[in-house]
Amino acid sequence: MPLSEKARIEVYLPDIDHPAYPEVLDVLERKFAYSFDGCTLVSGLEGSYLSRIGSVMRDRVNLLYTDTPFTFEANFATLSGYADQLRRAVMDALEEEAILIAVYPVYHCE
């Protein structure tokens, strides 16, 4: 069988003991489940990033991802706009320097 192209959306959120963080994660999980028929959460990842002041900061990260029904190149503008809106919404809800959202093509065997 041929492979089927999908666009994957990944959201990397800090795993912080503050009520806003699990609430945002829960909202995103529900949104992805209803919009794209499901999602996967990988918790307890270790990450690091360069802060605005130039220090390397280590933190725990949750990765939430979903595969959309859209092909990547043909829907690039739509996916880009969605990722921008998603990032703005998460940044508005949390007090973070940066939130990483990645979108790229994946191929499913169906």
C-alpha cells in the first residue's frame, strides 16, 4: 500500500507546577482530539534552551502532537497560520519566553 502524507503539529510545553500549565495542556489535548481525531502526549522529557540573557536553562517538557488530515506543501499557508494562532494563544496563557511549535510532513502506512 502507498504511504499517505499528513502534516504533524507538535507543541512543546514546559512541565511546570503552576495551575495554568496543566490547564493549557488539557485544552490543547481536547482541541486536537476534536479537530484531528486524536493526539499523543509524551511527558517527562528533559530539555534545554538559551534564555534571552544568554544562559542555558534546563527544564522538563511535555510534547503534545497530532497528525492532521492535510498534506504539508499543499496546505502550507493554512498550517502556518494555524501554528501562529496556536503559539499566540499559548503565549498569552502562559508566562514563557518562548513556546516551540513544529509542523512537518509525516507519512502513514494505511
